[in-house]
Amino acid sequence: MKNYLQIGIQAPDVLLPAEGIDYARWAVVACDQYTSEPDYWDAVEKVVGEAPSTYHLILPEAYLGTDKEASHQKQINPTMREYMQRQVLSPVEGFIFTERVIGKRIRRGLITALDLEQYSFSKGSKSLIRATEGTILDRLPPRIKIRKDALLEIPHILVLIDDPLETVIEPLGTMKSEMDTLYDFDLMQSGGHLSGYRIKNEEVEKRIVAALEKLLQPEQFQQKYNVDETEAPFLFAVGDGNHSLATAKSVWEEVKAGRSDTDPARFALVELINIHDPALEFEPIHRLLKNPRVDLHAALEKYFANSLTVENKTDFATLKKAVMESPAAVQKFGLITPEGFRVYEIKNPQQALTVGSVQTFLDDLIKKDELESIDYVHGAETVLNLGSKENHAGIFLPVMQKSQLFEAVIKDGSLPRKTFSMGEANEKRFYLECRQIQ
């Protein structure tokens, strides 16, 4: 491994499945996907069976509160130790260039490790590595408990860089002949195709580092974001996996006394993606409301008072069109219930984004015990199907423009939680690479 602390990264020591391990069964999608669709995870379990798999090393959030939660979680750390003893994993050193094919799109990334000393998830953080959404502190303790005892980390964290001239990751696509092919296989459950290449040329590694350093040059940074010299540099925005990275940071803060600068717990394995990659699409994260104890239409009118207008819609298609085609400055969202469809517009909103306005309303319902719970779901059909069920409702939200992200985080701090998703659920990062952290 090599540390490049001036830009907060490390070319890490990575562990990949050894020869003879079936990659198609080893790699599974991030645990926070399909949380309201247990059938998806039942299918994963059948595909994997007893084969070595990251499925046995993570806890799908769909299992939380079910009979499977305790039994599945109990096996995680023993299975990590078993895999290491059986040499299921094999070491690889250095950056890894990735290509993820989803339909006709190819999303490119770079596997690296981030320096947790240069990351903060505190509100208003000015660190080099920043969260893009508010961290829910109550979600950290169970994750911290698992990571503190874990032998391995298996990340699903996607971190964004703002590189409009495509200087860091994209040039690697023309250099694959100089790299070792590490994996090249189809992902399960309509996940597309994934390839990975080890960057073994030292000059290529130096080019990556130099390109990232250039993004941090003060004049370029200040001009890009229209800030002055007092603004602290910001290079990495956590796109997916905010709470996973916050967990790694929390554990490091607990254990770092007396540890060296090269201690593996100081770093967290991530995949970097250029926010300008055409294959990277921002999708809205919709809200699924379970067991509302009030009339939601009446509650909305009461909460937003004279700031709210409403239109009844005959079907989901017209609801979706009204929300998605409204100008970015107009805050519109849809409500799906078993009784029908409505589109609301918030006039003179107190929050900058529609999702923020809606979330304050939902938080108020939870506080008053007028709503059992909120789930965060991906995809229009999912929120339609689940929101139309008895004792459920769905809130259909518009998407945030990805070009707004970095400047918004610089000027406003973390965005409302679950503001956006980087693609649909099946496009999320699959667990694959591991790293020993103890």
C-alpha cells in the first residue's frame, strides 16, 4: 500500500476471491437496497446457497426486525475468520479500475481507500472528505459494534469527485492493456456486468495522484465554486454509504490513540466515481409510509397551511409527469394511496429542496406518533406498488440535478437525508473487494 495523505487517499491492499471462487455468487448488492422487498433477498439466498459469498458477511436491512436478523448477524464475524483461514481470499495491491455495464451504459470507477483523519460527518464540516446527507446518529451504534469486532471491511461506499474535464478516472479506460484483469463477470439479479483491472504501472498511479492534486489547486477550486480563499478545499463527496463511512470514522476515533499513521483502521475502502460520468444518473428516493394514523391529505393541508395547492390525478402516469416535468425551482411531489393520486405544490417553501420540505412534514408525523415508520424506496414502480397497498402510502419525489451537488454541500452543508440515489437499486454497488482492518 502507498499513502498519498496530501489528497487523503491510499493505494490499498485489497483481498479478492481466490481462484476457483464463483464471483457471480460472491458479489451481492448493497445491504440497504430492496429493504421492503424480502423476496429479492430470498432469491439471493437461493442463488448463493452455501457457496462463499459476501451475502454471509453482511446484514441485509430487509432482515431488520425479522426472525432472520439475529441468526444472520451472528454468523458474520465467524464467517470472516473462516474465509481467511480457508484462504478464500487472495491479496492484491494497488488501485483498481472498474467498469460497470448497466444496459448500454458503462460507469467507470477507481477502488481506493480514504483517510478517515480527513473526513468529518459533522454538520457544516469543512473537511477534505464530506458527507452529502445528514447522518442519523441512532443508526451508528449497531454498525459500530459490528465493525469494531470485524476482521474485514466489505464496502459499498461510492464517493464522488467533481472532474468535468475527465482527468482522473476516464483516461484509464484507454490503458487497460497495461493492467491485470482481476475479474470480468455478470452480476446476479439484473445487476449488469462488472470488470476490474489492477493498475500496476507506477507512472499511471502517479498520473492519478497528480490529476487529483490539480483538482485541489486553490485558484481552480475557488473559480469552480465561486468562493474565496477562506473556503477550505473539498475533494470527495460521499454519494452512497454515508452511514458506513461515518461508522468507520467513529471506530477510528475510538481506537486511534497510540496507533500509527498506516494503521488499516485509519482508512476506509471506497469506489471513486466522477459525478460527470454520463452513465451516472441521479434518481429520487421516494418515501413509503407505513400505517399512517391520520388522513394524510388533511395532515398536509394543516402542516403547510396556505402554502399548499393540490391537484387530483386520474392515474400514476399523470402524477409522475406533473412532478418530473415541473421546473427545478417549483416544489411539487405526488401522494399515492389506495384511494388514488394527488400532486401537491408548496408555495414559498422554507426548505431549498422538495425532499427537505417533505421530510420535515414526515418527521413531524413521526414525532406525533401519527405514522408508524418511513421506508426509503427506489424506482417509480416500487413506490406505486407498495404505496397502493392497504395501510400504506407513497410519496413520489422529483430528482435533484447532479450538477448542483458539490456547490450545495460547500454552501449549505449536508443535504436532507435520502435526497438522491445514484441510480436504481440494481445499479448500486455490489460487495466484492475486501480489506483486512485488524
